[in-house]
Amino acid sequence: MSKEMGAVLVFGVLALAALVMFVIERRAAAKRLEARGGREVDVANLIAFGSAAGEGKKTNE
């Protein structure tokens, strides 16, 4: 096997591993969203308003 073919093989394995990790993360994100009942929690609101933002209590209305 030439150096070029080895480099292509290594790059292919890395690309495949990245794709598999991406798919695993998307499935985990979907499971977390389902566990929250479909609600999205904005991280910026959590930073600004604390845990009450996740419960929709950041205003007094």
C-alpha cells in the first residue's frame, strides 16, 4: 500500500468516525428533547435568569 492510499484510508476512517459521532449526538439530543416534553430551553435565558427561565417564570406576568 502506498503512502497516498494509507492517507486516504486514514482520512476516510476519521470522516466515518466523525459522522457516527454526529449521528449518535443527534439521537441523544432528540431523546433529551423528548424527555423535556418537547420544550426547548434557551441557554442564554438560563444564564441571564437562572433556573426559573426553564420553567417560564422569568417575568411577573
